[in-house]
Amino acid sequence: MNGIVPAPIAALPWRVIFILSALVGFGATVLYSAAGGNFEPWAGKHVIRFVVLLAMAIAMSRMKLEFWKSMTFPLYLLLLVLLVVVQLMGFVGGGSQRWINLGIITLQPSELMKPVMVLAAAWFFDRLPPNRIYGFDAIWPLGAILLLPSILVIIQPDFDAAIAYAFGLGVVGFMAGLPLIYFISAGVGVAVLAPLVFFFGLKAYQQDRVLIFLNPQNDPLGAGYHITQSKIAIGSGGIFGKGFGNGTQSHLDYLPEGHTDFVFATMAEEWGIVGGFFILFMYYLLMRWGLSVAMQSKTRYGQLVAAGLTCTIFFYIMINLLMVVGLAPVAGIPLPFVSHGGSSMLTMMLCVGIMMSIERHPGAKRGQFQ
Amino acid sequence: MKVEKQVTSGQLDFTFTRRAAFVGGVQAAIGLTVAARMSYIAVADNEKYKLLAESNRVNLTIIPPRRGWFVDRYGKPIATNRADFRVDIIPDRLVNKEQTVKTLAELLALSTDDVDRIHRELKLAQGFQPVQVADGLDYERFAAVSVRLPDLPGVSPRQGYSRFYPSGAAVGHLIGYVGTVSAEEYQKNKNPLLITPGFKVGKDGLEKTLEDRLQGEPGAKRTEVTARGKIVRDLATRPDIPGKPVQLTIDIDLHNYAARRLGLESGSVVIFDCLTGDILTMASMPCYDPNSFSDGIGRIEWKMLNSDDHIPMLNKALQGLYPPGSTVKPAAALAMLHHGVDPEETVVCGGGYRLGNRVFKCLGRHGPINMADALMKSCNTYFYAMGRRIGYDAIAPFSKALGLGQEFPLPFPSQRYGTIPDSAWKMRKYDQKWSESDTLNATIGQGYVSVSPFQLAIMAARIASGLNIQPEIILKKRPAPGRLNFPEEHLAVVREGMNRVVNGDGTAVRSRLEIPGIAMAGKTGTAQVRRIAGSQRGQSGAWKYRDHGLFVCFAPVDNPRYGASVVIEHGMGGARAAAPIAKDVLTFLYDREKAMASLEALEAGWGGNIEQRMASKYAAFQGQPAAPPPLDPTT
């Protein structure tokens, strides 16, 4: 390419930038309407955050893959320390706290741990000799990686984060080629353990969430309210929606968290399933990009990180959308690139930045000469 | 150690590719699930959710219909609706009852009697029934409550209409009052209108019996509200259809005058248009104030009404029954004329009439007296003698034909009809033969005879016009009443006798009208409350044992237009207590200024007009311990 566009600009990962811009732009449109036709307080910040974090992601993409590999373990340790610090701060401050306020931005270590968990797992499998993949050697270190941060977040208590860690780790292990029997038996194990965890492991409010998910009509004005109102918003939107700025569920505050966790319902009310399909299609493109980055990466670390991070993003999308349409219990998981919120946007853009770096540096096959 | 399978990185690469494809497939499957679910909600269930979104968004408020007015025969208002601000409590939605009522009491400056009533009604009310806190509020008080609404769940401030009776207590028994729907009524008919704050139904009098006509159709106000209940904007509003107005035959000025003129007495004034049967006045005093009753009855107010021996809860015109005394003598005279008594025939009155070994006393010693003069002097001896001659079974039909003891189909919730006895009645009731002393007693309106003031007024009107008038309270075109079956010359004798009562040398000469060209004819009556015992003749002693004073009359004598009765409970005599009131009330028809002048002079001595007297009485009752009123005091 040697047109009028300068080479550094032409070299930018335009495909993913376009996809993300479409999602963020549409998200900002929805947030603009949700604020009653105002950029304040959500839409403007949403766009600015994206632009800043996109610059950060592009900067990250300049880093070589080796850099991330070398940073993996230090990052993991740093976040562990931060999780302990957060816990101590909460202990001192009297109450649970999940973030550290750095003035310009609030850091949520449990959130940042999600992509780092993927890096750590990939780092481990990269170092694991191929013929040890069926052995116990392939398992116990993973357990160790998972256990420490999980314990720290569960006492916060943030059970959702622990599930996300396990999910990220599991996906990387799956892609790394761990025997299928592990996953099948884990699935069976979950099916058996789920009721036990439900009755003995969950706190009352967490139990309620699950019960209400199973039957929201039982408590339409209490905790089932979220699901009911979300379904009303989506259902009343129909095919083409009520039109931009005409969503009553969101504007009249019937839909709770209409700018964060339930932003998809806010969108669907005004844009209908047409808008919903647009978002789904953008996510499809994003996932396809992520997996293609993984496939095209020549290094095992790059492959596993790209695939793992793609699935981390997907985990957010899946939990949020299934919740919003009433197929999963209410969980405080935002919709990537659409929901208002700095913490999740930061995590997502960290994932994207690392994936961009992998796209830019596919590397060489082990044993191949570059 | 078992032998490990040899795995190369190439195999792992291959596994990665396959598994990545699998993961992509799972992602796509989940994406499709979401898409399918979303489509199902938004397309198949679209109607359902649209409706739900709409019912979220739109708040439907019922606008209680304005009640139909009551107006008098000239269109003057008797009961109207006043636009006002009101505050109610919906008990179901209350969170902190004590605190809410306390806050409201401060904001609205409620009296302790009001607070007490609110607490009592809250205790009795079913959760859905609104309990009125206050109405008729000014905008500032209303706004003070409105702005604190977020802290006062269950409190409902509204702009609406409340019933207003300009005449106050004067029309209480005639019109009745309104109140909130009782729990039983709502259980019977679960119409949400019934529990809308501000909606009232008739509880007594015409308000109750004409409910269907007065109620009207509720309107609906649609507003867009947020989840927190804040009104964003008004949508289409369907206005209420006010109830139909009811025009009564009442002349409200005359009625009010009569009610005021009754003063401190317990009694009633009924006036008919004797050509048509229209009820011009039906005043019964004392009475509750329907304005304050319609707001809910306070403990003190209830005690004040209930401890009054003048029984303010009773409509004396329709529900009071009295021995009519001498006021029935004109009816007896008509019967005597019909049965061949010559009006010029005289009976010698020596102060009484001997029947067997018993002497029936006359109030005077009248000497030889004919029919007209017997009426004038109210000579008992004449009526004993002539009554005995024709027998009471011959008199009773005439009394009945004049309306005494009769039922009339009027839209009042309860009327009492009294008794015109005869021998068959006595046999039926007591299984005893009619005696001659029964005849003597009944002929002068004592003994078994009891009638209502309303019937006495009909009698006066029928004698005056000779027309078989039927009483009517609702103004409408009616066929002219037919003539009564009495020869005009018989009526002339009776009317002449009644004329002499007032304008001759009769018992009510002091109540002669002082209007040039207009004369009133009448008949006094004094009815014993209990048998004369010893020297006590019902003219002194405890109020409740004194004689009733009655007076029936018509005017003008030469061309009768109005027939009336005035009954004063324990007034001691018709001439003394009742006739002067009749005089003033009839004067009002011809010369308002003169009538008002004499009324104002009287009221100065009574301690003010009705309203002022009730207010000072209420003040006197304040602070006394009082038991709460029953749920429905008039039933």
C-alpha cells in the first residue's frame, strides 16, 4: 500500500478499529438517548474513554509478543498484591472494597486479573513440553494459578469474578489441548455440585438471584423486577423499535441500570431487533477477528492468548445478553463496548491491545527460522 | 509410572485449530440463541410486552364525577359542588401510620378531633378504602403536603370537588348528606370508582334516594409517570359527566327562613302549594350540618348531636309522630257535615262533656256554640257531642281522605305514617271493642290518633283548596289534581271556622298576619304528651313532659294558595308556640323585609343564627370526653 495514506496509519489494525468504533458509536447513541438526549453524563465520557483507551491499545500493539510473555508473571504477581491491598483497604475502611482510586482512573484488580489469568495460563502451556499435556504436570500449576486470586475475590465477595477466572483458564486449557475427559468430567462435576453450591456455597442474595431468574414473575416488584422490565423493554420494541429517543421503559426509569448492565434492553426498545442484530453481527465480526488472530499467530503463546482473550470478551457478551433476554440470572456484568463504565472498558481494551499486538507480531513457528 | 503418549507440537497445533473452530461454533450457537430469544420476545410476544410497557408508562386516574346539583323551584342552589383541594390516606400504602398522621396534622393544622377521627377511621377502614384527612384546603396547605409526598407514602392529595350545602343545617333532613362508600358496599360492587378518593355517595335524605340520578359518569385522566410515580405529562383526559341536577319543589328562601324561625325549638314547618301539592318547605330543626357530616363525623360533633334532647338526627316533618290534638277538628267537622249535622246547630258547653260517670273536659265554658265558633274557640264539648253522635268510624275516613295517617310515595329513605284508628283497627290491634270514650278522644285528636307534621300540612292544603293534591318534592309538570269529594258549602263552613280562629275571636288571634289584604286561616292544637295527672297539665315542669304545640293553617283566606303545618315539640300550646312561627313564615311569602326584621330581633335573643349557635355549642363541647360515632349514624 503506497497511496496517499501514510504507511504508519495504513498499518493500523483498521478491521478491529472499525468494529469497535461501530459498537462504541452505537453504544454512545443509545447512552445519548438514555440520558434524555444528552451527551452528559454517559455518552460523551463513553466516547472519550474509548478514544483514550484505543490509543493505549494501539500503543500496546507496538509491543512485541516477547514483551507480554516476559510481563505475564510480574503482572500476575502485581495483581495478586493489589488484590490483597484492596482487601486490606476494605478491612481498614470497614466494608468491602473492590477498587483502588488513582485519581484519574479507578483500578479494579479483580477485573484486570481476568485477561492476566489468560496470559498466565498461556504462559504456562507455552512452557509445558507438548508430551506432558496429558500428565498431572499440566493440571496442578493451573490449579495454583487459579486458586490464589479466586480465594481473594471470593472473600470480597465477588463470586462472578472467580467464575470468570475459571472460565478464562478453562478455555486456554481447552485450546492448549488438555484431554477432553477433563472438560466432560468437569461438566458432570458442575452439574452434580451446582445444587450443593447453591444450597451451601451461595449467600442468600445470590440464591435469590438464581431463584428469581428461574421464575421472575414470583417477585415482579422485587429482584425479579430487573428481568421483567428488561423483557418488557425488548418485547415492546418489536422489529424496528420505538424510535430514537422514544423508549419509555428507559426514559421513565422502569428499566433499572439502563445505561450499564441493561443497556442492550435500552437499545432494543428504541431500535428493535434490527438494532439487536446489528450488535450481534458486530460481535460476530469481533469474535471472528479474535479467532483469526489466534489462528494466524505462529506462536503457541500468541495462539493461546488471542483465543483466550477472545473468549474472555465473549464471556462478558454471553453472560450479559443471556441475562438481558432472560436466559441467565442477573449478574453485574456489563455489555462490552456498549455499556457505560470505565472498568470494563479498560479490561476490554487491554484484551484488544494485546490481541492487536499478536496480530501485528504473528511470530514464527517453533523451530522455524525467521 | 505409565508410559506417556508422545505428543508433538504439530499435533497440538492441529488440536488448537480444531478446538478453536469448536469454540467459534459454540459462540455462534450462543449468539443465535440470543437472536432467537430476542426475536421471540420482540415479535411473537410483542403485543403482550407493548401492553405491559404501556401500562407501566400510563397511569390511569379516575376522576370522580361531580354530583348533580339540587336546585330549588326558582333555580337557586341547595346542594352544589365546590372545587377544592383535598388530602386522603390510602391505608394499604401507608408505611408509618403514626408519623404520617402526625406530619399531616402539622402541615394541615388539624384539630385533635380530626386527628382522632382519622385514627379511628384508619382502624376501621379496609385497606383499600380512602380515609379523608381534610378537604376544602387552600392551595398553600395543599402544596405543603404535595411537595412532601415522597416522604409520605399512602397520602393522596387531589384537586377535586366536594359537596357544599349553602344552607347548612337548614337542609340537613331534607337533602341528607354524602359520605365515603362503606366497605360492604364496595364488597358488593367492586367498582374502583367507589374507592377513589373524593368519591362520595348519598348517605341520607334525597342524596341517598336519588343517588343514581345524581352520581354521573366518572372521567379518566391518563398521565405519563416514571417508575417512581412522578408525573411527566398529561395524556388525553376524558372528562367526567356530571350527575343530572335535580330541581326540587322547595322554595329554598322560604325553607331557610322557616328553619331559622324555628329557633331554639325542636319542631318542623311544612308548607304546600295547595293548588299543586308541591312541597315548598319542609324544615325540621335542630339538625346536623350536612357540610361537616359529609367530611366525616368527628367525635365531639357526634356527642353534641347525640346528647341533644331535641334529637337533631330525626327528620321531624316526616318521621316525627304526634297526637294532632285540636288540629284535626276541621276534619271532624267535615265528617259531621257529611253525616247531616247542621252547622248552625248549637251544643251547650258547660266546660265539659259527661260520658257515663266520666267528664271529658273542655278548655273553656263556651255556652251554646255552633260549628264555626266551636272551631274558632276549639270547643271540645261541641266535638265530643257531635263526634259521639256520628261515631268515630264515620270521622276516620274523612281524616284519611285529607291525608292523615296516609303513605305518600316520596323519595325519602324513611317516613312514618302514624295512625288514624277506627273500630276495626282497634279490634285488629288490641282485640278490643271500640268504646265511646275512644271516639271522644279521637275526635279531638288524642288517644290512638297520631300523625306526622307532613300529613297535617297536606290536610291543611286539601281543606284550603278542596283539591286532592298529592305531595311532590321533585319539580315536574303534573296533571292538575282532581277535586276532593267534599261539597264546597261544607268546606266553606270549615274554612270560615278556621278564619275565625285567627281573624275572629279565636285561639290564634295574636298571630294574625299584618299584611294588607292577606289573611291567614288556621287551627291550633295542643297535644298531651302524657295523661293529665293531678294539677300538672303539661304546661310546666320538665321540658320533655310538656304539651306539644301544633298549628295548621292556610292563606290567603279568600283565595287559598298555601297550606301549612307548624309543630313545636313540647311547645306547650299551638297558639303560643306554633302559630307565631306560622305567622312569620307566611309573612315571609308576602313581605320578606318585615319577616326578616322580626326574625333578626328574635335571633339576637337566641344567640345568633343557626350557624353561629352551632359553632358556639361546638366550642362548649370541645375538650369533653366523647365516644366515637357509629359507622353509619343515620341508619
